[in-house]
Amino acid sequence: MPHPTDGLELGNPAAAPTPTPRRWKCQVLRSLVCRCDHPPVTELTDVPVALPLRPQDEVECRRCEIHCDKVVYPGACIERACPFVYAYDAWGRTYMGCMQKVFAVEIDLDLLRSAERRRDGFGGVRTRRAPLPMCRVEVSSCYDQRGDDIGCRNPEFFEIPRERPSFRVFAQL
């Protein structure tokens, strides 16, 4: 099959092909009659959220308008002599953190100790992964005023996993 430009002289405007004439007033990709084989696209408004197998292991919950996060207390890590606490000196200060990355920040140790001496203490730091059994963990909620009549959509999130069960099983045979 010959190429459309075969036999044309370069630079000769008389030999150049003419543009294809338009047959319609406008070029539209749709017609009045739909010849589609697929169903029409509908907009998804409420996409169901997959529920996790163990909601207790999540570190945040966004299933309702009240946002909840699990927080860990770094002061308790020092107090309990957690084996995963590390410390290093930099810029004339001592910083501490968690080797397991339960919390991702590194905190100035002097500021932490001075804050722990106050009545309110240092406070909690948002967790980045599931807390360890020896961690002091709580659930912190924000935007409580956004609550509705239904209430919490994920009550299992508030169950903090412990190193051992909070109940004792015994049987008499």
C-alpha cells in the first residue's frame, strides 16, 4: 500500500494534499441514539467501608464525624523502664523515642521530665502502629459535638488490647 506522501515534491504547495472537507457543522462524539453495550455510569454516594477483622488493633477511627485516635504516654515509658525506649544526645540535648515506633516522634527528655512534674503531666502522643502490651494507651476523641443519635459506629475500637485477658476462666468438673 503506497504512503499518502509518495510521489509528492517537497516544498511544492501545489502537490500538497488538501484537507478533508467537513461534512457536519460540528464534530460531536455522541449521537442522539445511544448505541452503548455497557450500563450507564452512576455516581456512588455511599460506599460501604470494609470492617477490619480486629478493630482493637487500629490506631485511628474515622467511621463517624467524631474522630478518635489511640494515644500513648511517653512519660509512662520512662516510668515503667520500657526496654524499647532509646535516647541519644544531639545539639547539647537528650532526645528519647521508641524503637518499635509505637509513636514516631522523638521528645526532648528534659522537657518531658519537667512536664511530668506538673499536675497535668506531658500528655499523650498519637500512636503510629499498634501499641505494645506494656504501653499506657488511651483513646482520645475530638469533635465530640458532632455526635449524633446513633452514636459510635466502632465501639470495639475503644477496647485496648492487654497483655493478658481481663477475665479469669475456671471450671469445676
